[in-house]
Amino acid sequence: MIKNFQPRLYQETILATTVKKNTLVVLPTGLGKTNIFLMLAAQRLKQYPQSKILFLAPTKPLVEQHFETFKKYFDIEKEKLAVFTGQTAPEKRIELYNQTQIIFSTPQVIENDIICNRLNLKNITLLGVDEAHRAVGDYAYVFVTKQYQKKADFPRILALTASPGSDLEKIREVCQNLHLEAVEVRTPDDPDVKPYIKPIKTEWIKVELPPQFKVIQKFLKDCYQEKLQEVKKLGYLNSTFINKIEILKLQSQLHGQLSRGQKDFQLLKSVSLLAEAMKVQHALELVETQGITPLKNYLEKLQDESRTGKTKAAKNLVQDINFKSAYLKTQQLSDMNVKHPKLTKLKELVKEETENNPKTKIIIFTQYRDSASEITEQLNQLTQTQAKTFVGQTKKGETGLSQKKQKEILDQFRNQEFNTLVATSVGEEGLDIPAVDLVIFYEPIPSAIRHIQRRGRTGRQEQGRVIILQTDQTRDSGYRWSAYHKEKRMFRTLNQIKKEFSLKAQPVLSQFIPEEQKIQILVDHREKGSGVIKELINLGLNLKLEQLDSADYLCSPDCAVEFKTVPDFVNSIIDGRLLDQLRSMKRNYTRPLVIIEGEEDIYSVRKIHPNAIRGMLAAITISYGIPLIQTKNFKETAALLAIITKREQDKDREFSLHSRKPLTLKEQQEYLVSSFPSIGPSLAQDLLKHFKTIKNLINANEEQLKKVPKVGPTIAQRLKEVFEKEYEE
């Protein structure tokens, strides 16, 4: 099935493992990870000719890239290959699932199709996971892989990455989440890959922070230290010499105390001060590593937030004397068009490179979009340089590129229509751009994964060059050594895992609940982004997504559940939605329920009087008679919904509809009417008052029934079914 491709020895060796076990393959960039998947796909299709292959990648450009690789090297009709992204309509995907054999997709699309029952995983015999280091937390890879391992008849998983990270526990988490049984690692020093490694010459170029920048730096550092000093006085810090990670940890701890209802002045003040400190930290990073334009844009954004936003941190920060001084100095330097020395040095390097070789290809990586825009603008002033910016999709308040435009720019760069690509992190992962002569880091980055990915854009076909710009005696120096040590630790960790790989695949039943015994729960389609839905699927329930007029989950024709997180519950009190939702549920279902999820303090998530919340809780439980249950997280919510649904749909369970026999004729009439579906004692009285006799009630049509308050279309329809359908033995 493979054409125009001769596998290398290490690829064949790795393939031998992947045929037998779910495998994580860690290979340096440019050594053909995709080709290993290509060979395994051919083996699986030969073994299971009627089966399908699914290859996942995190971005559309990567998906397209793998699709093109298969078109080039895989001997199969083009019509048997398909690309799925968010732009592919669901109906079209269903059609393509049936017609094609090899599918390339982003994981979020497949996750949605599993949730909506559009995709049957049963016949997929190989699942490929590119950039496998992303398979942590609630990323879509985790859910898709779990469902695949559970439902496929003959599952096999191949996970690919150039850099899984340096943290042992994170790598173990990736292996567990992807149900992996083996690890195949190759480093540039391994003898079987060494002949194919093209040397990469790395050069570090230091620049000095100018005196004008140091003035701004000092104002910001003083501002930062003052904020931390105040937190220390309030008793939440022992030392003011802490880094960004430690501040984030402390913030998390304090927010945890707030969510548990602790709201004293010292705690609230400390939370606000730490938020201010983080904003100053970011400003410091910009002045040290990026330049005046990105810094000015950020400080102006804080000024806008202080005027229009609701957070106290921004309002307090812009009043700080050191912050004001830094802002004023930044405006002055911006008016004078003063540039960061990195930008000056970058222009020199690119000018020299493009003048010596007009056909050269250069990729410049930077952390921030503002910097990317400024770099592109400055480089296009050079005679021999044609630069374009390559950034992610549009974010709130920012400009961006559509996936179609991203692909167009990459194709132009490959075809040498311009020679310099200025990219943010979106350009780091996996993109196959052959023959890049020079990669320039505008700043060092502390992540080993991202450092390896940036560097891997060069040295694919011949010797590569990497230049890393570093502002001396700033955080750039720390980031340089952080990435270096993390990379060394990553290879030590991988070798350790390879030697003592102890994770064993857990036996998984393809169906732990027989299909005929599975219970079905109806879910409002607007809830599909919730973690509750994925957990319900993991628990073995059949989900049907529809647009429900009232309630979020329907456990049975009688039992409906309105689901709220703690913030959403409070917000729905403020905007008045909740009462309408409760009335609708009460009108249409006999057993409504409200679930509130979250551990936050319900009285402190918004500025609303506690009595308003207490009044609503009383109205729900007493006035409307609707039970209310609070859960901690989505797993607990899903488990509760599963139990409720099972009880509701357990056909062997018998209910006593009435607690005592009626005595008077009036009671007998009410007793009889209240036994009809969805009719309680109160509504039975309303129906009898309206129709006078049971005979009139039974002979009424749906429109007449709906004239009675609290009788909606659902109740009216169900009553007519009881009155008019023939009895079946």
C-alpha cells in the first residue's frame, strides 16, 4: 500500500513495537514520525481490509499536512481519504464516514461527533495521535482515546511527539490517558538515527538593556516589590523574592479560601494585590524581552480596563505612582520611536542573511502578536526582505488569521513567494516547512517542549542554523538555562520510562452495559461543551442531544433537571431567567429537579444581597416544591444524573401512586384525575373546576386542555394518548 517511500531501519524497528502494542513514539523533528504511522496504517488495513483509520492532529494546518503525506505515499484512491475540521458540516461528515477509509481530523470535531452519536468507533482499527504531549487534563485527546479503547473491536493506538516534556508525572499521565503499553524513544545521539540527523548550529547573541529601558524596569520592579511587601504585611507571604509560578500557586490557594466562604479584609486585599503583581510582572517581561510598542499597548489596555472594567486590581494599579511613572516614560520613548536593541540586532541579522542569499528562508519566533506585527513591519523596510506574520486565529480584542489564511501563508512560504515568516507559538508545532535556512528566537523560552519544536523547524534536509536573542541580566538569561536543563531532564526521564515502563493496559470491555440494557438520557444540545456530558458517556449512558424547551437533562418523561454552576445560578437570579425556567419545568414535568454544581461560596460570587439568594432557594424548594441538590464537580453531577436516570427508567420498580383510598365523591373524582400522567392533586382540582365533569375532561381536545393554567403541550398530548389509545395486553 506504500509508494515512493523507502523506510529507514529505525522506522522499521519502531514499527515492530507499534504492531504489537499501543505505543508512544518520541522522535526528533524531521525524522519521519508520520511515516511510521503510514506504515502501521498499511499493516492494519492489510490485517483488517474493511476497517477504518483515524489520525488526529491539534490544528487544521497539521491535519492538512498529514493528509498530503498520505496522498503522496499511500497507494489508495483519493476518494478514500477525508479531512474533517470544524468547517465540515456534521451531515457531510456522516456521509464521509461511510464513504472513506482514512480520516484526518482535529480531536474536538471527533469529540463532538462521539457525543452526538454521529461516529461509530467500532470499526476503527488504528487511532493516531499527533503532538501526543497535549493529552493531559480535559483536552479532547483524552476523551476520544478513552471512548475508542472502550468501543473499538480491534483497537490500536499510536501516539507521536518530538518532545513530551521533562516532568516524569506528566509523561506518565500522557501514557495513562492514551492507554499506552510501550515507549519508543530516539535521541540525536542514538546510533540508528545519528546518520540522519542534520547538525544544527546554535548561536546565542546577547544585547544590553538600554538605560532608558532600565528606568522603566526600575519603576516596575519597585511597583512589584511594593505589592508583594503589602501581601507580606497581611500575613500571606514570608518573602517578597518569589517567582511567577509561586505567585500563581498562592493565588490558587487564596481563591480556594474565598470559595469556601472566607471573606475577611486581609484575604480579599491580598488577592487583589497579587493580581496587580502579576500584571506588573507581565509588563516587566515586555520591557525586558520585547520592546516599547508591545509594552505601550499593554499599559494602555490596563488603563482602559481601569475605566471600563469591574476588577479592582486594574483600578488600583493605574493609581500607583511607580506604575504612572513607568507609563509616562513608555509614552515618551514611544513618541521618540525608541526600539528594543533586539529589534535592531534582528534587522541586522536578517539584512545580512537576505543580501547574501536572496533565496534564503527564515523563520522568526516570538511570544507575542504585538511583537510579531512590529517585527514584520520593520523587516519589510529592508530591500531584500519580504516578511509575513503567522499567528493563531482571532481572539477577543485581537486580530488573527483564519485557518484558511494560515494554510495560504504556509503554502506561499514553501513556494518561496516571500522569504521571512514571523510566527508566534502557532508555528512551533509540527509544521513541515522544508529547507528553512535560519530560525531566530526573538526571546528564549523556558519550556523544553517549545524550545525543541522551534529549533526543529530547521536542519531537516541540510545543516541548520538557530540564533537566539537574549537581553543580558534579565529573565531571558534564566529562561535560557531553564530550557537547557529541562531538555536534558526530558531525555533522562524518557530513558527511565523506557527501561521500567510499568504501566499496564487495563482490560476494557467493549460494552460494560449490554446495548439493550443501556439507559438513554435526553440532553439539551447547548450543554455539549459541559464536562458532565463526556462523563455520562464514560459511565455508559446513551445520550440524545435535542433542543429542550425547558430543562437541561431529561431523565424520563416525568423527571427533568435544570443544571446550573454556582456562578450561573446566581447570574440567572440577577437576570430573571431562573423563575421562567422553574415555571416551565413545573408546568411540563411532574418530577423537576435543580442541580447546582461547584464549591464556590454562593453568596460571594457576585455582589448581590444574601437575602436575594436565600429567597430564591426558598422559592425553589417551598413555593415551587422542586428539590435542589448541590454537587462538587462534573463527575459527581454525572454520577447523580446516571443514578436518577436508571431509577426513573427501571421498569421493574413499582410505585404507589396514592397513599390512601378516597372517601367522598369529590375525593374520588380528584383521586381519579390525579392518577393521570403529570397531574398532581392541585392540577386535578384545576381541571375539574374548568371542565366540571371527568367526562368533559376526557372528551376535550388538546387545544381545550391547554386553556387550563399549568397545562402545556406536553401534558395535553400525554393526556390524549391515555384517553384515546387502545389498551394493549
